[in-house]
Amino acid sequence: MAATTHTVTNQAPPLVGYDVFTADRALGEAVERHTPPELVDEVREELAGLGKTAGSAQAQEWGVLANENPPKLRTHDRYGNRIDEVEFHPSWHRLLGKAVTSGLTDAWGRPAGHVRRAAGFLVWTQAEGGHGCPVSMTHAAVPALRTDPALAAEWEPRLTSHVYEEGLRPAAEKSGVLFGMGMTEKQGGSDVRANTTSAVPLSADGEYVLTGHKWFCSAPMSDGFLVLAQAPGGLTCFLVPRVLADGTRNAFAIQRLKDKLGNKSNASSEVEFDGTWARRVGEEGRGVRTIIEMVAATRLDCVIGSAAIMRQAVTQAVHHAAYRRAFGGLLIEKPLMRNVLADLALESEAATTLALRLAAAYDADTEEERAFLRLAVPASKYWVTKRCTPVAGEALECLGGNGYVEESGMPRLLREAPLNSIWEGSGNVQALDVLRALQREPHAINAFLQEVGKARGADHRLDGAIKGLLTELADLDGIEGRARRLVERMALVLQGSLLVRWAPSEVADAFCASRLGGDWGAAFGTLPHSLDLASVVERARAEG
């Protein structure tokens, strides 16, 4: 066959060998905005190093291999002994090891810890999303354990360590550990108060034996797990180690691994407890209260993870359009494609800006910021995670048939996209959580309105949206049926406020015109043609 028939032309080069952090202008500006001036250079250097690794050919190959070689369950050894181990491809361990050594489980005790960790999580998740599950849960376990000072003193240094050690051994013998969690059961799902797993106290204070099952137990090769079970005093939180202090395996029978839509590199399992030793965390009957801060932290990671998927999807779409020629010119120069790319870029930047604002509130840790987070986290989790799937789908379409092919990486992004909307409470759970806060915690809505009010007077469309939101908030009777609409509006107003204050004028103008002003269609690519869309697209571009 003549070689001339295989000449490759008009294909975009691979986007590889680039700095994922430095190429993201919105993220870089947010980090600088929310980091103390004396730390900015240190944090930017740290994130740029991670960004270069995330954009490298090696990290991209790790992501591919970890998903092409999903984890395997080994319930028994060759002699019939129960071992309940999950085997991962070496690429999984390389991804997870890089996350840990980069401080992505260490936010609670270092300066600007949440901002730098959120930015790093957003950068590194773009290399591969599945391994972010144990990273997130390890990070989020810290506030739950702090309800018991003795447990926190023992476990927190291991959880926040920058050392990754794979393999099952007693936690005391490891420099760093990972945590998973098992909250939901098959009869209850998000309704954890319906859990039936029982906890019987032992003679030693705080020690129990668990019997029951967990329908979803994430990252089953972790060193410890936070689980909910019914103690004599009611639903209670427990710490379940995989390996006991004497080196014996705890009773932790992995029944099967879930065959999921996406998230293929990560192991999600069903487990049975039968005589499983556990240590109580917090008071009996206060299980939900004990884990509430952990849940909030993982919900924020859902926002960050979705922002990462959106950013990578938009980056790939813009990169393709900048090189692909069709109908006499580059796709990126065509008015209709430019409209689509700009619309996608707006969604991505709004998500990134919001995620870093929430992380900064954690760092501030004032009463006002905690009240703000009470509403902002579930509202953001609801909206940003729901926007992820349509963004990934539209970005895939920008590549045409090339995007539908597995080698492009776009199908993996699309399969991963729905995860964060489901994990840690689906849309209805988030909307109902917002309603509870509105009805029971007036200080939370005051803090939220003070935040969005900081941009009042700067854009008439934002002002109109705030006024409309106040009207909706004035009548909470029978609101459950319209809760999604209300929460969506809250998230959009918050995003609009942040962009008006901090984004370039062309970005804020386009967001307010479309998302708040009503000049928008039902699909991406329907922005008003009079906007400066070329600048919006150029801002979103990353070059290898």
C-alpha cells in the first residue's frame, strides 16, 4: 500500500507536556486572590510543579493504564484462606502516591491549606479522576476524628502525612495512611438513619463489635474506615481499621466490587461486618452530627472534582478547535464554534472560581464564613456537579468523531462526569439540605446574602437576579416542590457575584447576560452574538 495514503494532515497535535496549573488563568488568579501575599510565590511554585507533572505524557499514560486495568478482587488465597484484598495496576499507585506526596490529604493544619489543596486537587484530578476518591475521604476524615481528641492525636498525623505506603499493615507501623468510608446500606441509601448494621459495646470503653453490611464502601484497601452503625444509644460513627494493632486482619469481608459506569480505576465495594472490631467516634446516637463536617468536606471535593473535569474537557475542546481546519478556516475562528467554546469556558471558569472561594472560606474559619459555607456548599454541590455532564458531552462533540473514540480521552471524562452529582448525596438531597438550613439557620442565609451583595450595583442583570432570589426566599411555605429551582438560582447568583467582582469584564458580562439575564438558549452555543466571545475563548486556551 502506498505510504501517501497514510499521510496525516489536519489533526490537532496531542496536548501534552504542558503545565496544567499555569495554563489555567482562572485558577491561577483565584489562588493568588485567596492566598496570603507572603505565601503566593511558594504556593504557585508548588502548584506549577504539580501542573507540569499532570500535563506530562507519563501522567497521562498512568491515567489510561489505571482505567484500562481496573482493580481485581481477591477474596481467598490459593489455600482457601479469606484475604479480601483488591489488586490495583501500578499506575494507580503512582497516581495516588503523587497525590499524597503533593499534600492533597493535608489541608487542615498548614497556612492557606484548603486553597492550595483545592487547587492541587483540581489540577491533579485532570490527570485521572478515580484515585481522587481515597484522597478526598482521607482529607475529609480529619474533622470527624477531631470530635475525639485522643483519636485525632493518634490518626491525624498519619492522615495528613505526605508519605504514601501501600499494603495492609497495622497503622502504627505506617508513616502515612488512607481512609475510606461506609455509610450507605442497600435498604436506605442516602437515608442513613435507616441503617441496620448493629454495634454491640465491649467491656473496654469506646470499643464495639459490628455486624451488618455496607452497600457502598469506597476504597476498600484503605487503612481505616468511618462507618455508621446502630449502637444502643442510636446511630453512631465508628472507626474500623482494616488491620488490628496485633497485626491480624479485622473482619472485613468484601463481597464484590461494583461494576460502574465510569470511575473504573477506583474500587467501590460491598462489605460484610461479622464480629468486626470498631472504635466509637463521638457520642452514641450522634453519628450524623459527628460526620457532618466530613460530609461537607467531601461535598466540596465534588465541586472541585467537577470543576476539574469541566476544565480538562474545555481545554481539550479549545485545543482541538485551535488546530482543526474546516470549511476554509480554523474551527476556533468560526463564529458558531466560538460561541460554543465560549459558553463552555464560562461554565468552567464559574465552577473554578466558586470552588476556590469555598476553599478560602475554610481557611478563614470565622463564624461568618462557616455560616456562608452552610448554604454555599450544598447549593454549589447541587449545581456545579449537575453542569459537569452536559459540559463534558458538548466538549466531546467539539472534537466530532474523534471525541467519540476512546483514545481521545473524552469518553472517560464523560463517564466520570455524573459521579460527583451522585456521590455524597444526589441533587434532591442537596436541595433538601439547603431548605433545612434556610428554615432552621437564619444566620446562614444572612451570610450568603452578604456575600452575593458585595457585587450589587456592578451589573443590572445580577441586581435583578438578586432581587428575584429575595422574592423566592420570602415565601418558604410549600417550597419543597420548587427547591431545585431555588437552589439553582442561589448557585447562579453566587457565581455571578464572584465573576462580577473578580473575572475579566468579558467573562462577567457573558455570564450575567446568559445565566442571569435570560439571553440564553437551552443548549451551549447560544450566547448573545454581540459579546466579546473571542476573548473568553482565548482566556480558556492551554498550549502545550
